[in-house]
Amino acid sequence: MRRFHLAIAIVTSILLGGGAVIAADLTIPPPRKAPREISVQQGPANCGRWTDECVSCTRGAAGEAPVCSNIGFACQPKAVRCLGPMPGGKSQTK
């Protein structure tokens, strides 16, 4: 019975020790750059309509400020996403 327990202990230590060797060989990728934060009031470039699921905005004529709705009472904003292209297919330049 003692030999059985000794054999189990040896096998377990070999398996756990081998896993540590494998883990040490892994390469760690460099950290990614955080995406540029897009303000819901400015909106993404080349986008005519956008939302963050709380506020919806529309870009009017060139040079005018976008028109946005009011935020809901207990809304939890998500990432800004484009709903439609610029009117007339013109791109916005900053």
C-alpha cells in the first residue's frame, strides 16, 4: 500500500513539474494599444448617424455641429457605432 501511494506521488510530481516547464516556454505577446476613444458628441469620421445605445446623433450640413438626443435616465452607454454614412458620401476632414 505504501508503494502505491509513493508511485502516485511520483507520477503527480512528474506531471505537475512537466507542466511548469511547458508554461515557462510560452511567449507573451506585447500589450495592445487601447483604441482611440470616440466621443458620442463628435462621432466617428465619415459617419452620418451613430449611437452608443443611449444617445443617437446625426451630422447635418458640412461645418455644422451634430444634433444628438438626450441620454436616458439609467442608460449604460456602449461603444459608439456608426448607423449610416455621411450624407452625400462626402468625408469629414478635421
